[in-house]
Amino acid sequence: MQSKKPVSFNKKIIKAPEITISYNPRLTRKPTIVCSIDTYVLFLDYFPKNTIQLQERVAVMFLNHTQKVLGIYLLSVGGMTCSIADIRLIFSVALKTASTGIMIANYVK
């Protein structure tokens, strides 16, 4: 059996970048989502009343299997007519937090 040699290119060893994943839940008592009103109340802080008519925003709530809120991520703050929601960012945060549920809120004029 041959021993595996490191990947090399022109006699130089090629290294891959290291990936670090971390998630630090700060609250010990997480709110539980029972109905849509609970979701609405938690999302209110991410849509300020003084700019809600001016700027579009997208926020994402991440839940565990018992509908407890793991956290809310302000995904995008856009302009007056649009805000971008990148699915890769949503899923990367969901994987990082080991979420089983996702709720997305977007204010549209």
C-alpha cells in the first residue's frame, strides 16, 4: 500500500484555509413561539418605527425543534425599493445554529 503524499504544485505544499464555526447563545431562557403574535412581537425590534416607511429590511428568526427562538439575524437593510435576501447567508446561519425552523420577515411598502 502506498503512503499518501501531500498535494503539491511545483514542489510547494498547498494548504486549505481553516474553517471555524461558532455559536454562543447568550440567553438562558429562550422565548417560545406559540402563535403568529409571538413572532410579530419578537420581530418588532428589527423594524424601527422611525424608518419602517423609508427602508426595507429582512430579518430571519431561527428556531429549534421545540419552537424556542435561538436568535434573530438582521439579514439585510436595503434602500427605499428593495432589500436583498441571500439564501446562502440564511442557510449558513441556520446550519451554524443547528436550527430546525426558519421564519423570514420582510417589510414591503
